[in-house]
Amino acid sequence: MKEEWVCEVKGFVVVALKHHETMPDRISKLPDAVLSHILSFLPTTAAVATTVLSKRWNTLWRSCTTLSFDDFQYIFNSHAYCRFVQSVYAAILLRDWHHTVQSFNLRCRSSLCDPINMRVWINTVLQRGVQHLCLANYFYLPTAVLTCKTLVVLKLDQFLVKAFSTVDFPLLKIMHLRNLEFSDHRHFAEFVSAAPNLEDLEAVDLTFRCRAVEGSFKNLPKLVRATISKMDVPLAVVTDVRFLRLNWMDAEVKEFVPNRGFNVFRNLIQIEFGYKNYTKDWVEVLEMLKFFPKLQVLTVDKMSVDSLPQGEEGEDWTYPQDVPLSSISLHLRVCSFNNYKGSKDHVNFQQHSCKTRAKVQNDSRIISLYKAFCEL
């Protein structure tokens, strides 16, 4: 029978198994650097709680390469929230700053959060050369973030971004922006263009106080993956990507038109189209496929679709009777629909896609797939 000690510290439970003579103590044999690395995967308050295990653990958390805080447990309790604020200050003050902080994760969504505290925490970490910064809040984004030249990963959620004069991300490779409000579209363009080495861009659910002046985007030659709204980012910016998701395809922005000088996506192998309000038009999808000669994976996502009563079919889109060979990439391997609701034209589209490729390639696997669709 194993004996154990249980200690609860700030909402986290640490269970320490009492050492048994016949039980090998493998954890204690690990070097401090390895143990500190393991603790880096825990929320910081949980890492601090391990100090109850033994004297050796008292300082291990102080050299963790990650600081991670989330106020979710304390959102509606003012007394508990004070303890959360104190724990963040204590962790930052007691940390051994001779060791670099590579990642700082801070999610403060409570109305009890004081923006002054948040700015102090963020600014303190930014001065230590942090590389990965993940923040979620409802306040204004601290201006120090805009000029942190050590950042490699930047993930922001639910911030207000004031007008700024300087922004510089020379090393940034991953930028994920969700639910941000910019003063105008021009500042958003400057924000993205400040990362010349960007490889992964996600910009969704953005709002702009003013769209009167459209921003000018710089070329992002190293961009490989992008998730964007067709309304916010010009498609010419992402023509070299290999993976692309386009949200709000229902918007009245028609850039997949030859007379607008739109370039072919020569590197693209996977694309997702996100429809919200339904254009009910497969012609648009087929027209766009002409620009993806190497496409292997196609996904059409009908976002936020309510479930239909049992036995009812989904609403059909306008569908062309004949699919031109030029519309279907000969490399296409996967064609899928998210939020599938039983529309006949979903199946028709996949049937014609398989049939077209089977004619051109005479591929027995594709022919079998086409026959399977015909039986639906």
C-alpha cells in the first residue's frame, strides 16, 4: 500500500508518494536542468506548488523557461483574485532572472484585472528577452510589445491596439491575432508588415474603428501558412503559401478574377474555404480552383451552421452541370466538407471532382471512389 502526502497550493493539488524501500526513486536521479524543463510545461502556480516535495524542489521552478498564468479560476471571486495577483507578482519577483524566459503566457479576462498590473508584468518580462509571447485580455495592448525585437512567436487575443508610430518584429515567425480591434486598417497592415520573416499568419475576427484608409501590405516572402479573412488581407500577400484558410468567403470582395491581375498560387497544396452566410454558389469555388495547380487538399467549411431536423436536407448551392477539367487539380487527393448537412450538391461536387480526375488519370482508386459516391 503506497503512502502519500497531499498538499493543495493555490488551487493545485500536489501528490507526493512517500518513498518505499523497494521502489526506485528515478525522479530524484534526474539532473536539475531536466526537472526544471519538465516544470516548464506546467502553469507557474503549479510549478511553485512542487516546493512542498523536498528542499531540492524549492529553487527548481525559479529557473523554468516558461512563465504561465491564467485567471480563469478566479474570475468572479474578488478575494481569490487578490491571491492570484499576489502569486503573479511573487513568481516574477522570486524568479532567477539569470535564466532566460523563453515563453510568457498570460490570460487575464476578468473584470477584476487591473490593466496597470498587467502592463507591469508584461513590461518586466519583455525586458528579459522573451521569445514566445501569448496574451489574452480586454484592455489596450502595451506599447512595449510593438518594439520587442526578440519575439519569435506572438499570439494575441482580445486586445485593443492603439494607433502607433513604431512597430518592429525582425525575428518574428508566428503571428496569431484573434479578436483584436485596430484604430484603422492602415495600422493593421503596418503591424503585419513589420515581420519580414513571418512564416505563419493567423488574423481572424478583427475589427477596425475606421476602414476609410486601406492599409498597404509589404511582401512576406517566407510566409508558408495563413488563416485570414478575405476582407482584411489582400490575397496577393499570401500567394506563396502552401497552406491557406480563407474565412468570410461570402464577403463582396472578388479577387479571384483574372482582370484584376490576380496571381496563381503555385505553391499551394491545401486550402480551406470558410462560408458563413452562404453564397449558394459552387461556380465560385470551381472558378477559384483554377488558381491552385498543385492543390492536394480542399476543404469547404460552412461555419456556424445550425443542425437540421432529422430527415431534412441542407439547402443546395447553385451547381454547374459540367465541371471543366481545368477547374480540378490533378494533384487533388482529399475533398471534404465541414458541417455537412445532407445537401445533394455537396455529393454532386465530390462526384464530379472524382469523375473528372478519373478520366484524366485513369486512376483505379479514384474511379472506385467515384462509384462509391454514386451509390450515396
